[in-house]
Amino acid sequence: MATSGRLDIFATVQPGLEPLLLDEVRELGWTAAKAQPGGISFEGGWPDVWRANLLLRGAGRVLVRIGAFRAEHLAQLDKRSRQLPWAEFIPDGRRVRVEATCRKSRIYHSGAAAERIEKSLRLATAAVRGDVDDLRVFVRIDQNICTVSIDTSGELLHKRGYKHDVGKAPLRETQAALFLRACGYNGAEPVLDPMCGSGTIVLEAAEIAKGLAPGRGRSFAFENLRGFDPSLWGQMKQEIASAEIVSDQRFRGYDRDEGVVAASTSNAERAGLSSITSFNKQNISNLECPEGPAGLVLVNPPYGARIGEGHALSSLYQTLGRRLKEEFSGWRAGIITSEERLAKATGLPFSEIGPPVPHGPLRIRLYRTATL
Ligand SMILES: C[S@@+](CC[C@H](N)C(=O)[O-])C[C@H]1O[C@@H](n2cnc3c(N)ncnc32)[C@H](O)[C@@H]1O
């Protein structure tokens, strides 16, 4: 397919975060983009697909939809899926995995649906099945409408490529980026996380300040697709890298756990962010406001307590709220937690409470204040 051909692009996001990703997609120039449940759709050519993978901070994956049709039984699925333009996208010999989901549809067996689609794909392209895949095809049958998409990302996009060491309950980088956006952060102010774990929030904020592309250190599935042009891709990466910004802001992370502080420091080194970030061991009860301009405190304290830990957590949140109210006049604060009771325990004057966002078995929300 020519690089100028129009493609139906879909950037996925966790439910609840669609408006924030829509904002980001539009800001990057895809102004006609539209929000749908679970993602943002827009049109473009292959360079748009590469650029979306490279630059979108909030998207989980970037998919290209190659067809949608009605299918009420497997024979229909067979027939229609054989008409899809597989060979325009998938080169021969690639190892492709097909994953199907069925919802409220007459075809209810996702395994059987995936098998049929896989067969059509193999008839058209000589793709092979393998334990490790080069490419993935997602099939969604919803109310008898079958949508077929090719994944252009590969590993989920929150895997930026520099984070080898993660703490116990890390936020996804994509979530951190969108919560920063929800707090109105645009790279021009300092950010501090007093319970930083593996440093996700601090590193994401520092990358935004430096204008670094989140995907600069990783590979993508689109490199295995037919529309890929390595020299154009190299040029695109170079142009974006040359637009790096010199930031004079500071990005600070603290945690009481020495191990995660060391992990955050190594993550920052690998990401090329050591010069503007610092990570130190410190208990929340010793938190002080740093010198310099006011900015944003964004924190994701522990939650999801086992029975018996509730009281200790309330008192941790109380201490956090007290330190912020006493020390951080002129700053804004955002607290990411799964429990309203704990957010309230901070005693902070929240001006806005975000929608629930899935996080493992829990649902977390962003509670944010105006200037304190
Ligand atoms: C949910 S984790 C934060 C995860 C982090 N956002 C990330 O993405 O890796 C909560 C962190 O709070 C830290 N913590 C718990 N109690 C603390 C205290 N009293 N003072 C400082 N840090 C504390 C834990 O060590 C843990 O790393």
C-alpha cells in the first residue's frame, strides 16, 4: 500500500481516559479525530501510523482497521474475511497471531472465529503461526458486526523501553501521562512525586518537559508490515529528536523504600533524564517544599489495603495532606487512588474528581486541587 493511502487508525485507551487522549491526538495535528468507547479514531497514511506510535503518550496501542462487516455465522465470517485486503498489509512468511472476542453476537466462540480468520489470512499471504509473533490481528465481533484490525504497535505502548526496574504497583506510563495532562501539566513547571515507586510520574513529566518522544527507545510491529519504509522512518525519528527542548525545571521523586529509589535512578539514566531528575529516600512525614518555582505534586500513594491496614493507610494519607497544605502553598496537587475514603483523609480541597480508570483488579481516580 502506498504511504499516501488513507488508513482507518484507532488509538486505544483505557475506558474513562478517552477525552484526555482525544486532546492529545488533536494537539498532535489529527484535528478531525473522534472519541469512541475505548479509543480515538482518525485517518491518515502510514507515516501517521508511525508518528502516532512514536509520539502518543496516552495510547495503549495503535491499530489499523482493515475491514468491518456483518457476520452472523461462521460460513459468513469465512467468506467475508477472505475478501479483506490482507496482502496489502501483511508480507508473506510473517508469524501472525489472531485474537478474537465475541460480544452479544450469534458467533459466540472466539476460538472458532479466530481460526476462520487465520485461515483466510494464510490463504492470502502465506503467513505462519508461531509461538513468538511478528504481528497480531485483532477481531472483534460485537452485535454481529465483525471488525478486523492489525496491531501496529507490538508491545503495549506504555513499555517505553527504558524501564527495566519496576516497583510493586507501578502506574502505566500511559496513565501517568494522561493524569499529568488532566492536571494541566505542559512541561513548563516542576513536578514532584513524594511516593514515587519506580518513578513513572516523574520520568514521564521530565520527558514531556524535554520534548522527548516516548517511543524513541523501542521497536514497533509496523516495522514488520508492508507499508514500512525504513529510511522515511529514520528521517522522522531524527527530525523529532532534533527538536529536543532544554528544560530548566526539576523533577523530583521520593520514596521511603531505598530499592525503588535506586531503580528510579537507573530508569532515569537509561531514559537520558538524569540531568533534570532526582530521586531520594525520604518518608512522607519529612516532605518539604523545594526551592524554586511552584508546580505540581502528583502522587499515587499505596491503596487496596488488606483487612487491618485501613487505619495505617488513613494516617498516611492524613500526613500527605498535612504536608501539602502546610508546605506547598502556590502548588497544585493530584492524588491518584482507588478509595474515596483515603482521598478524603488528606483533607485537601479537591476541585475535580476524575472518572474511574481500570488498574489491575481496582479502579483508580484522579483527585485534583486548584492552586493550594
Ligand atoms: C503505589 S506505589 C507508587 C507507584 C508509582 N507511582 C510507580 O509508578 O511506580 C506507592 C509507593 O509509596 C511508597 N510509600 C509508602 N509509604 C510511604 C511513606 N510513608 N513515605 C514515603 N513513601 C512511601 C511505597 O514504597 C511505594 O513505592
